[in-house]
Amino acid sequence: MSIEALLGGPLRVANIGLESFARDLAANGAAVAQVDWSPPALPHLDETIDAANREALARILAAEPVLTDVRRAGELIPPLDAEKLLLHAGPPLEWARMCGPMRGAVCGAIVFEGWAGDLAAAEKLAASGAVNFAPNHHFGAVGPMTGITTRSMPLLVVENRKFAGAGNAWAACTINEGLGKVMRFGGNDAEVLARLAWLRDEFGPALGRALRAVKGIPLNPLIARGLTMGDEMHQRNVACSSLLLRILAPRLAASVKALEFIGGNDQFFLNVAMAMGKSILDPARGVAGSTIVTAMARNGTDFGIRVAGQGDTWFTAPVEMPQGLYFPGFSAADANPDMGDSAILEAIGLGAFSMAAAPAVAGFVGAGGFREAVATTRAMGELAAARHPQWQIPALEFAGAPIGIDVRRVVETRIAPAINTGIAHKRAGVGQVGAGVARAPLACFDKALDAFRS
Amino acid sequence: MSIEALLGGPLRVANIGLESFARDLAANGAAVAQVDWSPPALPHLDETIDAANREALARILAAEPVLTDVRRAGELIPPLDAEKLLLHAGPPLEWARMCGPMRGAVCGAIVFEGWAGDLAAAEKLAASGAVNFAPNHHFGAVGPMTGITTRSMPLLVVENRKFAGAGNAWAACTINEGLGKVMRFGGNDAEVLARLAWLRDEFGPALGRALRAVKGIPLNPLIARGLTMGDEMHQRNVACSSLLLRILAPRLAASVKALEFIGGNDQFFLNVAMAMGKSILDPARGVAGSTIVTAMARNGTDFGIRVAGQGDTWFTAPVEMPQGLYFPGFSAADANPDMGDSAILEAIGLGAFSMAAAPAVAGFVGAGGFREAVATTRAMGELAAARHPQWQIPALEFAGAPIGIDVRRVVETRIAPAINTGIAHKRAGVGQVGAGVARAPLACFDKALDAFRS
């Protein structure tokens, strides 16, 4: 049937399965018969799962994340002080399997903590087994790209006030270092370590005082405002970084350098948003029977997801290469595979899931223009179990951000969750070479759903 | 022909007149025959006008506005020191015809300058003829709402560096007072005058020092960024106010109150944008034969426009009532007619002309949602002779803001330029009661076009 013939009369459609297709058609005046259908895999389980997902989503949507403080990592996470422990992005990973920039960051952090005198000695130490490695996610933290967290680093603290007093009352993330040579992209030279020292000795404590002075900054309204200002909080944080500075500037007035540091970094808010993401999803961990994703994270080697009803189990698969645009002088041949805990943002409906709010990002990551940005959010909406009631996207007539990835929807649609990401050079010490869109491997979701069958 | 039949085959269209309709159709794959046609009124003139408009637009699009300084009004505009002169928004207006909030602001300013001891004495003085009134526009300035400018007020200075050394090298505007009781909405009590004194004595000089220290802030890139962040720079300046603060905060660190003042005012940037608007359009004043609008301004009684080819002549008509939404406790019965020099923003393609960049504003002014915001920009695009090459609107696939109102297009289409505006209470001293959309009276444009015939 030609498209002309199809459009020659009013549409009459029988839609099988995904209801949202029918809703879209109906909204455009077509006559739609909805045929309820779902894949035959889990017929006896689906009702239980639906109820569990409602509970998980209720917890997620009830979150009241507040940026409250900056604290020394070792103080917040005592094992960091008790042993030579180094936290990294993504699921668990031993030294032997670490990619180039991850190793670079590890060695830099070892020198930064004084466990070795130089990078060569640090590498020997790391390979010797004398340093313990663990995911940030195992200790209430997240980190962008390599995501290295060690004891003396200052961590942003986000409290989920709805669940104050519960076990998962806070989440933490390092402070964004800015652009150029930075540890999150595998940088480890003197410039990188000097900046980390300044963050540790001056900026972190000053930011902590400022946050305590304003009694914390509620993040739900800030995200809601940011979505009306072109941010998706993963590859674009211009608005939220600026709004945060507006609130804090009077309390940071004693440090011109602190004002310049925040003012000079469009991505300053990224790490706040990441800690917020974990603080929102953690209360859903352990909701028995729920197929809602509570974490997506990559370590440059493996991609891992956690699912509410499967507690702290990681479902992993080899990580993929991001598709994107490269800075002048670099190409895909230079790129490291996908990396970082920042995919927590897509798990709360931001990043690529809210691309329609940030069409400028679509261009930045090589994903087209406004139309493609809207299409990305619509596609990701097929995977999400809810729409956030406060985080609204103007270009979708203020529909809510698609939040709560249902493993079943990913398995059913075979749509891989998209993730807006920075791209690191595959060698240690080079840094960021581009930005693009990565995909969560479908195998992670297939494995997770299998776990509900067993 | 039914719509179904029309859509049953490929479109073939003969388009007469407005070319943009043909362009839209062609972009969607339709075969279009464009028939050149324009109304018969000015056949022998149109070629001359086209050439003149090209020159006017070239000047407008070449503008390089830079926010450079804050200076005392009397120093910048010597007649303010030489006589009891008070500048107001809109076209010329004598005391007898002034609306309530304009009179309220005038009396407050007279007390502020010490020309009378209280408001009653100020009113007597104003009515006696001992105070001279003139439009801001006659002295290189603009002002929002009542737009009162007097000698001791600090003025933001925007220089158009492309035309440095020319007669119209700068434009100026008062500093935005924030919300609540403010002179621009007719406020005149002790709170209003105390804030003006602080702006004069502390904030203005501090801001001037900060601007000189950073050697000025180029505004084209700031506007370009703001349009990707939900601002239309008339009723929404959240992004540009925040971005401005980011740049200035390190230089204002000595004054916590200054940081709080800017940080607490989403509309702080409005007055910067207005001065910028005048600095962009002034170089087009006097381009012989050009029908491009160089100013739209309202004084609460009359609406006036100026046109490039008609020099400093005002073409006026009675001002209309804005249509909009009212704050709790107020209604259209409380509203003052349309007021302020801020319509200069629509004359440079911002405000309602860029509504598609700021769908949140559409809701704020009662003009619908995203779809209506896009429709407003498309409609205003019919009146504009150019698209700004740098100021791009993401939701229109990064098409440029529609800039340069051609009087001929307004007369031909009978589409009245829309203006996003605050709404003042009709009585002095009450303040803002809502926000809405006002229309420029078509009579102003009819009169202006008639002037080209004579």
C-alpha cells in the first residue's frame, strides 16, 4: 500500500502491544483498536512484577534529594580510611582487566594519596594486589568516567530527605574537575594532582561551608528549572551549574577563585546530578519482584545494571563503543569504550532520555537536531514505566521526563537505552576526545530478566 | 475538495505573495510555483525600499553590542543635569495625558531627586510645567514600563562596537529593580526610593567597576546562548541573568549584597537586553527609504513606532490593553494599558518574536503551550525581513530569530506585532498585577507607510 493511498482516507489501526503507539495515533484523530498483548515469557509473573514496580516507582517519584554538604571521602565511607581502598566507576573490575584511562586514573590517585612516589611505582603497587578495588556503587557513591574515589577526596553529599533515617539516606560524588587534563578522563600529571589538592584543601571545605550555610539546596525544583533551560544534566549542565552558582555565590564571596572555578565550568553540576540520581534510586533497591533498573554503570570494560528486585547483583556484558563527534585531531580510532557511573542519569530519565529538553546536546553528541532529540526521548519513553510529575519537558508540551527503566520493556522492544556520554582517549593521560551516544548492551537486560524466571 | 482528496496525491501549489509559505511547502517536498505579487500600493517604490531595507538590515545584523559600563545618567546625558528633565517610556507625552502608574513613577522620581519634599508637592510641581518631560528614546536611552530616568540614576551602558565613533555608539538603560514595589510599575514609596538610593550609591558603582574590570561583556554570544536556554529576553531572562552573574561574580565578590541582588532577580538582564536593542537598531535610523522599524515603545497612553527611513518621527496610535494572566487577587479590571520601551526587544526579534525559544513564557503570559509558542514565532516571522544568523532557536531546528520588522509586511498581512509584557495596576503605587501579550496597533504601521507615499 502506497503512503498516498494510506493517507487517502481516515486511518484505522489495530495496535498490538505497546499502548503508547495507540495513544499517539488516537491523539491524532485515528481510530485505534488496542489489542492487549505482551510477550509470552512471563505470563504468571507479570501481575506480581507490576505491583512491585508500582512500589519501586512510588519510592523513586517520592524522592526529595537535597545537596547538603561536602565531606571528606574517608570520613563518609570509613573503609576508605581503614585500608588501601580505591573506588572506581561501573561494576567490579580487577586491575588486569582495566582499560588505559582507568589505569591512568588509578595510578594518579595512588600518587595523590601518597601510597607511591611516582606513577611507575603506583602501577607496580596496583598490579601487586596491595590495593583493593571496588565499585563506587558498593559504598553509596558514584563517579563520572573513570570515577576514581579515594580517601582524601572531598565528596558532594546529596540526602534524600524523604528517606532520612533509612539505610540509603545519602549518596555522594566527587567534585567535577572541569575540562582539560582531569582524572576522570584518565589524566594523572602534576596539573591534575595539583587541582585535586586544591579541591581537597580549599574548594571542597569552602563549598561545604556554603552548603551548610544555606541549609542545603533542594534539587527537584532545580532539575525542573534546568529542563526548561536546555539541560539534560548529562552532557549539558549549563543552566543548573549557573543556577547553583546564583544560590551559592553570596556564601562563596570570600573566595574569588571558587567563584571563578564554578563559573568557568559548564559541567560543574554533572556530579551533583549523579549523586542525586543514586539518592533517588537507592530506596528502590531490594523491592522484591521489581524489574525497575536502579543503576546502569560502566567501567570501560564491562557494562553493568542493577535491578530493584535483584538487590545488589550486577548483570554485566562487554561495554560498547560510543558513537559520536570527535574534537579536532581525534577520531573513533582514539576512543576508549563507554565508561562511568554517569548512566545513573539515564536511569532517572535525564541525559539521553530527556534529549528533547536539550536539542543543543543532540548536535554536540552527533545525534542530529531538534527532531532527532524529540525522537530519542519518545523512543526512550517506550522503556520507561513512569513520567516524572515535576520534571517537565517544554517541547513535549511539558510532559514529564521518562523515568524508571523497566527491564521487561527493554527485552520486549529490543530498544537499547541510549546514554549521552563523554568519550575518553583509550590511552592514559590524554583526556577527553569527544562526546557521543552509547548504548546499554541488551545482554544485561536479558540476563536480568532471566534472573526473575529462576 | 476534501482534505482526504487533497492529501491523496503529491501536493502541487501555486503560491501568491508571501514567499515564506512557498518555502515551507517546498521544504516539505511539495511542488510549488511562486507567483511574485505585492499589494498595488507602492509599486514604483518597492525596489527602492528593498535596497534601503537591505542596507538597514546589514547595519542591524552587523551590530556588536557590548555591555561596558554603568554611568550616572546626568553624566551620560548632560541635559539631565542642566535642567529639571525627566525621561519616560514611549513616545512624547505631557503630564495631563499620563496614566496612573506613569504619574506615580514621575512623582516618586521627583522626590528621589529632591525637587519636592513629598509626593503631593511632587504632583503639584509636575502639573505646574516646571518639570520637562521627554522620551528616553530622544536621549539614547530606554526604560521598562514607566521607564523613568532622572539625573542621579545609574545607567547600564551598551556600546555597539561595530559603530564605535559614530553618532549612535552607545545606548543606556536603568538597572532592573527586581520584583515587588518598584518604580517601573508606578511604585514610589520609601521602600522604592531606598532601593533606588542603594542602586545609585553602591550597586551601580560596583557593577560599573566589575564591567570595566572584565573589559565589557559581548552580548551577541550571550543572547545566542540564552535562546538555547529558554529565554526570550523580555518576560524571561533567567538564563542570561544567571550567565551574566557567572561572569561578574568574581568581580563583585566584595559585595555579598550585590551578589544576592542579581542572584535574586530573574529579570535582571531585561534592562541590559533593552539597551542592547537600542544599540542594535539606532545605526539603522535615517537609512533613507527603509521601512524597517527602529523602535516600538509605549507610554501607557500612546503606542509609537519609528521607522528607519523616517528618521526620528513617531507614528502613534492609542495603546491597547494586554491580554494575559493576572496574579491572585487581580483581574483585567485592574490593568493599565500597555507600557514601556521594552518592545524594542520584539523589534530585534526577541520577546514574543522568539516565543518558540521560551515555551515556558507562553504559559506565563497566558498564550498556551509549546505549539502556540512555535506558532507565535512563525506568525511574527511573516513580519520580519531577516533571520539572525547567530541567534538560533533550537525548537525551530536552529533557525534564526525573526529580526527587522518591515512596515510593509505588517500593513500587507494585517498581523499586529505581538509583545510579551508585564501588566501594571492602573493606579499609582500598586505595582505589577500580571503578564500577557500586547499588540502593536496597526494604525501606527499604516501611518508610517503613508509617510513613504507622500
